[in-house]
Amino acid sequence: MNILVCVKRVPQTGGRIVLTPDGQSIDTRFLGHTISPHEECGVEEAVRIVEKEGGTSAVLTLGPAEAEEQLRDAMAIGIDRAILLETGGTEWDPVSTAGVIAETIEAQEATNGEFDLLLFGNEAADTGDYQIGVRVAVALGRPVINGIKEIWFSDDRREVLARREAPGGGWETFDLPLPAVLGVKEGLNLPRYPSVPGRLRAKKKEIERVALGASPSGALGLGAGEDAAGIDSAIPGPTKLRLRLPAEERTAAEVIGRGPEAAPAVVDLLERIGVVAR
Amino acid sequence: MSGAVVAFVEHAGGEADRLSLEALALARGLAKLLGKPLDAVVLGSQGEAVARRLGSHGVGLAHTASDARLDDFAPAAWAASIRDVIERRSPAAIVAAGSERGNEVLAHVGACSGWPMAANVVEVTPGDSWKLTRQRWAGSLLEDAALDAPVRLLTVAPHAVAVDPLNTSAPAPTITRFEPELEPADLVARVVGREAKTSAGVSLTDAKVVIGGGRGVGSAAGFAQLEQLASLMNGAVGGSRVVTSLGWRPHSDQIGQTGLRIAPDLYVACGISGAIQHIVGCKAAKRILAINTDPDSPIMAVADYAVIGDLNSIVPAITAEIERRREAGRPST
Ligand SMILES: Cc1cc2nc3c(=O)[nH]c(=O)nc-3n(C[C@H](O)[C@H](O)[C@H](O)COP(=O)(O)OP(=O)(O)OC[C@H]3O[C@@H](n4cnc5c(N)ncnc54)[C@H](O)[C@@H]3O)c2cc1C
Ligand SMILES: Nc1ncnc2c1ncn2[C@@H]1O[C@H](COP(=O)(O)O)[C@@H](O)[C@H]1O
């Protein structure tokens, strides 16, 4: 199995989000970054599949030069190779992002052969656009399903079977012929921590870089491409104007006590709000 | 060119989904601003029955396709049906619920048409260029954006828009039946198997009381005391991403952005710092009680009540106190 995982570098925000003065992005001066959680599980799954089935795994990201860090993290747990579509830092809209990723996959496959499986996160943690994987799949003419929490293969390895949670509880199974595209969710597996030798190996690996430039408008012509599902040109967007923080509903918690001595006061409260019978 | 606003309505058991009613409410407001009609698309064998009852939500015209192949989730086929409506009706916008399915189906519509799609919108202002506000980071951050395309595709963030009060005297909508042309490729990704819920005890999303544990619980074994307290209140136990990443609890117990959204009467956050990604999962709780050694941890800004100290002594003390009162309340024999 040859597998590609698309990941995104996102800030590791903590207690409160702080925005840059121009309202265009999160102030990340004091923040670390991480691979968006759903995609971390995609990376782990790709490594497990290749460990079991053979083949190769690759990771791809579109982002700033610093996103190299997330690619190396993925290689540290066992991904074979990495591709960085370097943006120069500003955020790209989802239509343009998907267009460039689809084109890159086509170019990669022309030289390295087809990917049997493309893994995406169900949604990116920061923008939550819920669409890049679907757009790439449609551009490449491959079947796609999102929300996946379990993946296995048919005996002849021609199909991928995948499960997602049904709206009212329970599970729904899908059965897609390969090559296919899956949007996965956290819970698919429990990602391993990278080992020290893994980190050292990842440090030495080459990263394939493609310079894209600073602004999404530079990519407008790229869209989903002429050959994509008969679409002549895609319209980019939505266009971000600015970010803002929602009105805060801050309360100051009423301290009802300290230590185990607070137990009677807590139970009084539980009785008052009716969760413990008086 | 009708310029109508078309809402895509998901349904189950003959009823429109709650999130679809929220999407309808936003779509109805938008139609009013535009001075255009509000339509609905309802798919599957049950679709027409559901559609008939949408008059009270302001729908004037409902497009229904009763093809049984649309009964189960098949995102490309559902999207092809919506595109059929777009072709015949030339609407100004398609509005769907920001549910897993709604987002996925609209992404397909956007991908096939080459139009942008805005997920989890909370407000729209039409004009020469349409302005909208959408949620990022599961609602911890808002984005103001422009959306321009022949047809605007958007989904409505869950629980961000109030459902309109029913206008029960409104007439049933006019029904237009249609038969979307489904290509074999549209039906490749469709449900082929189903497993029912295997529920043991009260679920996190249904429980009236949820006890959440974070890194402060210290170990997988430390959760036994939370289980014990929860069982006294017919509650359920959940946790932060730290405890699922460490393997102390299964991921299905995770509360937050990449886990579950809960809305109990009481959420007891034990040894949880209150990161924004955790808070988006529990902020719908009626009340939050925090048990934490750190009086300055961010959870204090969202909690209603707090006990400061070590949960390892506080949680067992609360359990003991509830049991003591139960004993005392029991008639002596
Ligand atoms: C993209 C993204 C998505 C995420 N999604 C989620 C999500 O869905 N859900 C989620 O929970 N997190 C999520 N996170 C992680 C989140 O940012 C935090 O890292 C996490 O919630 C912290 O977990 P915690 O509160 O258990 O641990 P910590 O932040 O380490 O907090 C531990 C708390 O326990 C207190 N404490 C320690 N010992 C004791 C004791 N003995 N008694 C009482 N109190 C004690 C400490 O004072 C502290 O407040 C996500 C992060 C990212 C970047
Ligand atoms: N800049 C990016 N680079 C690589 N993959 C991305 C990027 N943005 C999004 N993706 C992938 O597409 C998925 C869905 O993203 P989105 O549609 O933005 O919510 C993510 O979980 C990633 O797997």
C-alpha cells in the first residue's frame, strides 16, 4: 500500500486565544505548534498500514517554511518521505489549497506511482473548513468518505473498508475501491510517541520543497484545474476579512471550600441543584 | 433565476433533524433579507412526509426525491441531487446544517461546481459581496469572511441559531418531485453495513451529571474514584485529551473540540485546566464545578463553583458524604 497523509500545522493554543493587532491571525509568539489532532491519527494509521502491508508512506503539508517541524514529527514516527508546499506564511483559502494539493498529488503520482490511499483529517483544527479532502478527491475522481474511525482492507486488497459513527449512535460501514480518499477522526487509533532514534532518522531525511509564494491570490489560476471533474476554473474562497474573539461569558467561580472539608458544602450544592436526592 | 434560498433538510424517523431546523431558521432570515422565497430539499422515501410539515418553518416550495438509493448516507449522490435543484431553480444560496453530513455533502457540491463553501456560519449579510461570520476552532474564534459565487454554499454552526417558533397556521409547502440522475460514481461511497449502538450504562451525551477527569487525576486507576462518585448520581465519566492521549481512558470518553460535546445539568471538572479545546465540549453544561489545586487555572473563568485542593482527597470525601447522608436518611431498623 502506498499512502499519502495531508497534515496541517496549527498553533497549540491554550487557555485563551490572542490575536495579532491586524486581526489576521493568532499571535503565536508564545505558542508551540502541532499537527492537527485528526491528522495525527492519519499519520499513525499510515505507518501502521505500511508496517503491516508493505509499501511506502508520505506526508504532505501546505504551509510556512516552519511546517517542516510537523513533517519531521510525522517522519519521526515512521513516515517515509515528506513534501512541503511552502506558502510564505499567509493563510490560503480552502479552494486554492485543495487545488494545489490535487495538482501536487498528480505530479507525485506521475513520477512515483499511484497512492492507494489518501488520508485527510475530517476537519483542520484551526480553520475547520470541512472540505479539503472532499475537494481533492473530486478533483482526482476518487471516492471519498469522512468521519472515519476504523480502517481495514478486503482480502484481495482492492477495497478499503471504513467505519464511522452513525448520527443516532452505532456505526455505518463504507466500502470503497482503491485508490480512495478518507477523512479520519481522532479515536481512529492512539498515536505513538516518536522514539529518539526515530527523531534522529527524521532529522536526516530530505524534504521535497515546492515554493508557492505568499498569497492565495497568486494561486487563483490553479483552482481545481481544467481536468478536474470538467470544471474550467474554480472560484477561490471564502475570503478571510478578519478574525475576532467571541464575546466572553466569564464568570468568577464561587469558591465553596478548600480540601476534603468542603465535602458537606459540595453535597449541599448537589442536593440544591437536584442531582443528589435530599 | 429564482434567487431563492434553498435549505437542505436532513431527517430521521420521519422528523427533520434539530440542526436542520436551525439551518432553516438562518435560511429563512436570509430569504427575508433578500426578499426571495425559502425552499427546501428533502431526500429519500420519507422525504415527502417530512417536507409536508416544513410550512410551519416558512418553506414555500419543497423539492423531494423519493429514490430509495438516497435513504442511506451517500454524500456524492446527495450532492448530485442538490445540484439538480440548483440547475432547475438557480437559487441565491444553499444552506445546510453544520452537521457531519451537512458539511460533507456541501463540500461535494462545492467541489463539483468549483464554488467556495463556508462551514459553520453564524451570521450572513447579503449584498454586492456577501459577508458572513463563521466559527473556527469549534467556536473559540470567529472569522468574518466574504463569500462570492453564482450560488453561495454555507452550513450553519450547531446551536448558534435559535429555531423559529412554529407558525402552525402556515400552509403546507408546494411539493415538486424530482428524479436526480445518479451516476454509478455517485453511489460508490454509501452505507453498506450498519451496527447498532452497544450501550452500557448512561452515555456521556445523555447523562445529567458528568464527572470529567484531567491530568490531575494522575493515572488510569485514579478514575475509579470518579466512577464511584458518578454512579451515586447516575452520571457518566469523561475526560480531557491528555487522559485519552495517555491511554488512561478510551477516546470515546474525550470531551472537547476533537471529542464529544456534552450538555449535562452538572459538569464536575476534576484536575482539568480548562483549555479552550476542552471548554468548547462542556460549555453547554448548565453548571460547572471545578475541583483543582490551582485557584488561577483557566477553568475558574468558566466554572460556576470551585473547590480548591487535591481531587484525590476531595472526590472520595464527597462520595463518603453522599453515602453518609443516605445512611442517616434511612429509617433505622
Ligand atoms: C487542535 C487541538 C485540539 C484539542 N482538542 C481537545 C479536546 O477535544 N479535548 C481536550 O480536553 N483537549 C483538547 N486539546 C488539548 C488541550 O489544549 C489541553 O492540552 C488539554 O485539554 C489539557 O488537559 P488537562 O486539563 O487534563 O491537563 P493540564 O492542562 O495539564 O491540566 C491539569 C490540571 O490539573 C490540575 N491538577 C493537577 N493535579 C491536581 C490534583 N491532584 N487535584 C486537583 N487538580 C490537579 C492542575 O492545576 C491543572 O489545572 C486539544 C488541543 C489542540 C491543539
Ligand atoms: N494547508 C494544508 N496542508 C495540508 N493538508 C491540509 C491543509 N489544510 C487542510 N488540509 C487537510 O485537509 C483536512 C480538512 O481540512 P479543512 O477542509 O481545512 O477543514 C485537514 O484535516 C488536513 O488533512
